[in-house]
Amino acid sequence: MAKQQRDTGFNFEELSPDEQEALGLAETGDDPADLWLRERLDNDLDSYDMECENDIEALLDELAYLSPEYPAARRRWVLRAWLKVRQERSERHLRQNRRWRLLPALGITLRGSIAATLQRQLEKLETERRPHDPHPPFGNAAAIATALGLAPLERELLLLVAMLHLDPILHAALKPLGEFTRRGACAALAAMLGVRAEAVHRALLPGGLLARAGLIRIDDNSTYHLRAKLDILDHLPQLLLGEQLDPTTLFQHYITPARASTLAPSDFPHLAEDFDLARRLLAQATLGGAVGVNLLLYGPPGTGKTEMALALGQAAGVALYAVQASDEDEDPLNARKRLSRYGLAQHLLARRRECALLFDEAGDVLAEGGELELPFFMVHRDSGVNKGWLNGMLEQNQIPTIWVVNRIDTIDEAFLRRFDLHIALDIPPRPVRERIIRHHLGELAVSPRWIGERAENPHLSPALVQKAARLAHLLPDVFTERGEALLGRVLDNALTASRHGEPPFQSAAVGLADDYDPNLINCDCDLPGLVRGLTRQGQGRICLYGPSGTGKSAFAAWLARTLDRPLLLRTASDLLNPLVGGTEERIARMFQEARQSKAVLLIDEADSFLRGRQYAHQTWEVTQVNELLVRMEQFDGILLCATNRVDDLDAAVRRRFDVKARFWPLAAEQTERCFRHALSEAETLPAGELSDELLTQLWGLGALTLGDFATVRRRATLLGQALNAESLLAALAEEVELRRRLET
């Protein structure tokens, strides 16, 4: 015994009888791995890098399902690594760090020289027959290899890396080998599997099947111990240790059938052409086996992007599967894990026909530069290969994919060019908003007028309406009694919250009386001729300028009604945004909504933000004027700009207008007609003609506008005062006098 102590360098006097027996492996009937693991592991946690006793118990439970052949396979991997990878370092760590305590757990005996002993035991293992073993983890690794078409070496690599992540004994035995580069890690894996290093290197390339399927990658960011150097698809090691795995179980674990859409193609009338084109593309790609088909849906949250993607799948007649955003425990998956699952889904679905993938909330995956948390099968971010890998994915994916993001300004231009279709979803145009409100809230006690007023809000997204409808259905008694008021409060609160505390937008909708008469407009332009031209051409840029109250906005509303088009009204307060680029974004969205809804676009108070650039004090003031100029040139609809101060408009803006229509106060004849109409409405119009004296006083007021008459009538209604000829004349005189005082 003393001689053996000198040969090995171990102090056997420090060992208990059980430890001496385990080290000597005297022919006992017990499995030394089980014996040592169960009796000694709790006292040697540091040697095994275990975190807590719960991990040990869980491991023992999992290892109970392992094939009886696994200990031999593990012993073979470790012996090859110790003998062929940095042998001197391995032996030094075994002696100095007391890693020799691992030997009984591995089933390895030491007598005499460490190297000679290890070599003899390895040679014995190499000569043993290795029959096909259907038990975990071997059988499950074979099932995955069959499902994905892995080569034998790829299957062996998958098994080895999975067990390295799951088996603390294997990890502890290999940790003394130190840290590895990519080349060193490939060499170590090759030694453990008994193959050439070049073969392992090729199998683990970013373009290889293991990486493309999201199974394994080598982390090139730094040098690590072997387990940290090798990443593996989440939950895959646990699947290898589970009950017998079949392709269906694997499929269900990582791929989820997308839910049915709550909407139909008819719910996207403003995107009818885009929807039909996307539907045809999906259907043809799945039938014809086209490669690299990708669609991008983008827009603010709550605009219906996901519902449109789901509706596209249904309309195209394809089975749509979703790349999960959370795991089985409802914990969110980061970009790395989601992309690994996407890669696996591409290969699992490759043998199925008429199916597509939905990658929702993909902004962090496609983000440019540092915002992207690199997926584990990409190489070092500084090498530029990560960008090339994603470009390759978008060009070579076998399963058509619908990608959904909220913003595209963070996506690399190279990625954007790879998409076949780019479909923007913004807040739907007013007619669609009205339809959405009617669809979700129409069964409640809300009037058509209330629905129309709510639809005027350009920030009202479908998601907010759906949430309000859900609340109303949860509390039917409450909302039945106070339908409009309570729903309005709910929507206003939601809009305030969604706009970070800003008050909700209230539409400055232009009211138009049923008896509106365009002949009461005093304008230097042939308005009937203008209407005929706009009807014929379907487009035009018109500037309406003149004093307040002369009927510019009312004319715009009448024009829209005459052309049977909706009126889209925007004021400066709707468009100006303090954030950098915010105003430009709102201007772009305004023109987009007008184009989609075929609306007459009226920009009121245009002088508030289109002042001459020579007066600009900030660069953003110039930028917003430039943005409007570009959008005006590109707009193929009907644009009206109303202003009280046309001279303040930027000269380039003025040149863009096809017609500049000047609105004047009422002429004498028009003033008399408005006066008579107001008295007729108040039922105080004299039976005979108005006196010459009264008419002389009325005409003498001068500069009366339609707005003056409207103001006087509203005031009388509010105060409950009856209007007669004398009181109406006096009230109009007050309006004119007040305006003159304010102008001087």
C-alpha cells in the first residue's frame, strides 16, 4: 500500500476506507459512479461546481432515466480529453486541485502512473462493442437527428454538448483543461469523439446545419471553459433526458400553431391592395417552394399588425406557426433564443407543405448595431459576419415568414432590402376607425353621432377600442346605464396613457349645416369651376386664405361632401411634436392616411408651422417645412391649406399651390341674405321688407363674416335670448367693433 502511495503521490492516510475502496475499485458489485455520487457529492460541491443540493437531487432524478451505456460513454469522452488535450495540465490539476476525487464518480481507477493507467482503461473502452441504444440520451439524440436530417458527426456533437451542459461530473472533469479558442474547442471536441478536428470545425461553422437549425454554436467573443464556450438550444438537454422523444414531441415543444385571427380581409379596406398582394405571395410561395420569401409588417403598437398577419395566413390557406416570445414557464425569450427557435422551426417545417412562420415582435432581432443581442449562432459582432448571416437567412429561408415590428428606423438598410413586401400599418383612416368602433361597441347604447365623433380622433387605435369593448362586456350593467359617457372616459384615459400623459386629441371637426349655401362665400376664385376641376382630375393643391370667419373651413367641408369624400382635418397642434423628427413623422402619417382613405386633406392654421424659412430660429423649423414640401409634391390627392396670413407662408410652399383662393368678408347682398336667414331661424323675420334705415346700418357695419353671424346665433342660444332685427344688428355691431379694437 505504501508503494502505491509513493507511485501515485496521493496521501492515502487522509482517505476514509470507503474512499480507498472507491479509488482502488476493488471488485465490488456497486457501480462506483452511483456510490460516489450519492455518498460524497454533497461534501464536495466545489469539486463539481454544483450550486446547491437541489441541483444534485434533480440530477439524480434525471440520471435515473439514462441508458446504462451512458457512464461508459462519459468515461470514454473524459479519457480521450485527458490523454489527447493538454495532458500535462490535466495531470497537474488532478493532483493539485484534488480533482482526483472525480475518478470514482467516472469509474476510473488509478494504479501507478496516471497516464499509463488512463491509457490502459481507454484502450479497453475502445475495444468494447457499442450497440445501438434506444434509451435516453442516445435514442432521443437519434430522433432529433432523424427529424432534422443530421449527419452522424452532427448527432454525436449534439449529444456531447448537451450532456456537457447537463452533467456536472462531465463538466468538472473537463474544466481542468482550461479555456479554449474556437480552434481549440473544435480540437477538444474532435479528440473526445475520436474524429478529425477539421470535420468538427466544418460541422460547427455558422453556415452549417447545427448553427442554421439553432442547435449549437461556438461563442467567439472570448475564451472560455469548454461548457461556456459551447451554447446549445434552450431546453434541448432536458429533452434528451426525458422519455422517448419523437419528432412530434420535438415539434410541439418549440413550434406553436398561430391562433385564429379575429379579423377578416374585409376589416382592412384601407390596405386592400397590399393585403391581396401579400396573400397571393404567401399562397404561391408555399405551393411552389420559393426560397427567401419574407414579408415585413410595421407600424405603431395597437394598429392591428398581428391580426393582419394572422388573417393573411388564413386567407392564403396556409398553416401559420408562431415563433414563441416566451418559454414554457411564460418567461420572455431574448433575441438569441428566439432566433435559435426560428432556425429550428425552418428545418422542422421544411418537409411540410403549405405552411408559413410568424415572427412577431421582431424589432430586437432585426435591430441595427448594438441594439441587437446577437443570436448564439452568429459570430463576433465586430467581424461583420452577423449581418451577412441575417442577410443569408432572409435570402435562403425555405419557409415563408411574416416579420412584425413596431419601428423600422432601427433596422439595417441591408435587412430592409431583403424583404419582398413592406406593409405599413398606422392608425386606420377615419372611415375604418368608425367601422371598428361600430363593430366592437355598436351593441351598446351609443349613438351614430357619438361613434362619428370618436372616429375623428386620429390617435384612436383598434387595440384601444378592443380594450374598451372588453371592459364593457365585463361590466354590462354599468355600461348599459352610462354607455357613451363611460366609454368616452375609458377611451380618453387610454389615449392619455398611451400618449405619456398628454391630453387626448379632440377633433376640431368642421360642422356643416344642412342648408349651407356656397353662394354666401365671397371669393375671388370661381368656386363652382374649381369643384368641377377637382372632380375631373381627382387631385389638386389649393390655398384658402383670408380673414377668420370668411368660410374657408366650411367651404372645405362642403367640397368634401360634394365630392363624396371624407374630410381629414389637421391643425398645427396635431402636427407639431417636440421630439426630434416627431413633426416630420406626423406629417408623413397625415398624408398617408389621406391617401389611404381618399380624403380631402385640410391643413388649418397652416401659417403656424409653414412660416418662411428665413424667419426660422431652429433647424427643426426648416426641416418641417422641407418635409411638407416633399410630401406636397408626392401627394396625388386633394390638399387644402387654410391660413389667415398668407404672406407668412414660405415662398416655396406658396409656389406649390395650383390655386390660391382669397376669401373676403361678405358683400352687401350676401350680408342681407345672412341677416334674413338668421331672423328666419329665430322666427322673428318681419312680415314685410326690412327697413331702408336698418339695411343702411347693416351695410354700414362693413367687414361682416359668416363667422360673425354664427357667433351671434350661438351666444343668443346659450343665453336664451330672442333675436330680432334690432338685437341682431346690435350684436353684429359689437363683433365688428371688438375685431377693430383688437386689430389696432
